Amino acid sequence: MSFWEYLGNRHQQLLTDAYQHASAVLQCMVVATLLGVLIGVATYRSDLAGSLATTTTSTILTIPSLAMIGLLIPIVGLGVPPTVIALTLYGLLPIVRNAIVGLRGVDPSLVDAARGIGMSRPAQLLKVELPLAWPPILTGIRVSTQMLMGIAAIAAYASGPGLGNVIFRGLASLGSANALNQVLAGTLGIIVLALLFDAAYVLLGRLTIPRGIRA
């Protein structure tokens, strides 16, 4: 069976797996973004705290994804829980690092001006600092998403959702008629999803970043 025949016969299942893959990555990115920005806000004013946050999240990223999921299985079981926890943890580093860099890069005179017109500390953060730090934060989100697209495929090891199941089925049946088609379909599906997500982030950047501060 040719690759195109395989796609035609299995397109419904492949679309379902692709949807589950994209959904898992998107939901984990939302959680990772919220956590990463909160960590950045809490630590950017202190060199020690910022270094500790960056070092901790970078250490998490050094743990092999298969090992991370394997360690989580006895704690939270198979399926979605280990996938969500692992992907969220892996997504933190670029967001935390870029949030800290972005917030530290805000012109102090703008913060002083906001303070001078009576803005409270939370208002300064929400209306001045975070909007100006948004471009590097969005870059961190884009980097994290690209990483998680690939890492999410490993979730199939723990019966997680997504295109990794297609790849693992192909690898488990090497030598069979459709083994290569399965691996290729899963891999190309992940690449297409990564490109679509990145295009969406580019559009989001154009909609949310004023032209004057756009890189």
C-alpha cells in the first residue's frame, strides 16, 4: 500500500489523533504560560531568585522525556495525567526565562512615570510592564510549543493521546506493510501541526504587539 493510499484509508483516525495531539499541547501551553509568567513576575526583581527559577526549569528540561513519563506513571497512572504534567513542566523554561528577560528590559523611566501618575504596583505590572514584556514572552511561548509538539509524541509510551500512538505502532511493527507509512504519517502530522501553531503565534503577535515595539 502506498503512503497516499494509507492516508486515504486511515484519514479519520489520523485526524482524531492530530486533534488530540494539538489539544494536549495547547492545554499544556496555557498552563505552562500562566505558571511561567507568574514565576517570572515573582522572581525578576531579584538576581538570585531569577537565577534559581531559570536553573530549576532548565534542570527539568534535562530529564529525558521517556524517563519523566516513566517516573510519573506510578504516581498518577497512565493516559492523560502523566502527559499533561510532563508537557507542562517541559514548557516552563523558555517562558520563565523570556518573562524574566522581558520584564527586566522594561525602561525604568516608564515605570517611574506610571508610579508618578498614581498607578498601584499591580496596575504598573498589568498595564505597563507585562505589555512591554509581551514580545519576548510570546517568543518563549513559540519555542516551548515547538518543543512540546515533539515531546508529546513520547506520551504514547504512557497510553497518552496524540500522533505518537501512530509512530509507536509503526515502530512496533517494523517489517510489516504499513510500518513505514505509520511512522511517516505520525511524523509529518506533528510537523504540520507545529507549522500551523507557529503561524497562529505570528498572527497573534501581529494582533497584540503594537507596531512601535514589534521586533
